[in-house]
Amino acid sequence: MEQHHVVAFLALTEELHFGRAADRVFVTQPTLSRTIRALEEELGTRLFDRSNRGVQLTEAGHAFLEPARALHASYERAMNSVAEAAQGLNGRVRLVFTGPSSYRRVADIASAVSSRFPNVRLELIGGGFAGEGLHRLLHHRADAALGRWSHLPDSVAKRPISQEGFVLAISSSHPLATSRTVPFGALANEPFIQLQERSPSVVTERLNELCTRYDVALNIRQSAPDTWTALALVASGVGVTLTLTSVRDNTSVSGVTFLELDDAVQPAWLSLAWLKDNDSPALASVLGAAEALSEHDGNVPPAFEPLPTRSRPASTAGH
């Protein structure tokens, strides 16, 4: 049974006239008659009684009516889903992100996608560090990654979406806790907590740059598997750590004070990255929503990479 059989059947049930039903489905009357006969032969029973008095549904025809309507509705839904997928209006996008420094931005992106593209399913994957997110991306275990990278493989495109600075996290009981700022050189003898990163991060890069600039050899007292653990160690007085302003702004850890550095430190950019050969329209919709969100914030530099294009302009239905 094919879709045109169902369409012809439904048209004839509503018109109960072969000529009008044929006009309705844009075929000739003989073509419609052959289609109905083929359907009846496939089902093994008559669906219509034909007489001089007109056309009437048989008992079998009445029994087939609701299933036929359900088949037609299912077909229409399938066709609409395919069309919407081509426009980026539905589909799945897997977004991997780093720890607490990205929580607020992830929530903002999810809200923007939900508002603009309610049928796009955004799957959020928490990752430890930017390097792990990139690994997932390169191995097709994520469609987009949110992180901070100084360098990316040629196969990966990225868009910066927010700028971040660096602060020092110290115990609130530390003698420096009452200061507003601290020079990096004052940390030469401080016990330091460093993250256990599998690949160098922007925090590690800036930390190394500062050590080189001020000839400081850090006293690494403890390593931590993630930012939450590092902050807990700081609160307990184990040591101090360098972190991002987004960590300061998105976390609340009792016993931790964040100090600005007196020294000029190149800011970091939180970026969205994706594989250049990923032509998913749903991904293009998510990236577009994130870009619009960042443009609204007014803190994004000129784009590094063009966004992937959809096959047709996506609607903003659902605002």
C-alpha cells in the first residue's frame, strides 16, 4: 500500500463522487478508479459500493477509514519532520562543555535554543577540561564543544562567545584576603594548587607566562582533578590557585576569596568549536542562537570562522 492509495481513498470517502475526488487529488477519473481498485485488490475486499444512486462506503470501507486517516497523518508528520530537519528546526545536537566556568553560558545557550528552536534537542555533556571536550569532538562523540583553546586542529572551526579574565582564589583566612588585588610576584613562596589537566589549558598557559615574566618558580603543593576540588582545597587552606573570572562569577564556595591580579594578563575567550565538515542544519541553528546571544552581550570580536549554513533559512517560530 502506497501513500497515493490512502490519499485517493480519503478523498473519495469525503466526496463520494469519483469526478470530484479525482479533481481534488489532481488526477483523471479513470486514474482514480484504477487506484481504488488496486487498493481494494490489495486489501481483498470492496471499500465502496458503486451504483446509480452514487458511491457509498462498505462496512470494510468504514473499518478502514480511521486507520487510513492515521496512516495519512503519520506520513504528513514524517514529511514535516524531514523538511524541518533540513531547515535546522529539529534534530539533535550534542554539546560538551567544561566545568563550573561554563555553567552560566551553557544555561544561556540552552535557553536561547529552546526559545528559538523548540524542536531542536540539545544534549549537554559535562566534560572535565577543554582538551577532553576537543577529544570528544574529534572522535564524533559531540557535535560542538564549549571551551578555551589557543590552538585547534585545521579540521575544527571555532567562534569566540565571551571574554574572561583571571583571578587568584585564596582562603578567606589568608592574610592577603583583605586585599583587593595582589601582585603575581607575591606568590613565589605560596603553596599552589594545580589542576590535573590531560592537555595544556589556557589557565596553565597564562600561569606559565606569568611565571616566566616574573621569574617565579611555583611551589606546587597539591594537584586537583577538577575546579570544584581545587576550590575546596583552597577553602581548607591547602594552597592558592589561578582561575577564571567565570569561575568566580558562577560558583559560591564558602571560605574562598577571589583577588584581582595587579599584573596585566591576556584575557581568555570562551569559544564554541565544531568540525568544519559537519553540515548538520540543527548544529547551524544552535551555533546561530549562541552567536545571537553573544552579540546581544556586546563582547564578541570579529568572527574567526563562518557558521555552517542551513539548506533554507530557519524560522524563529516558538519565540
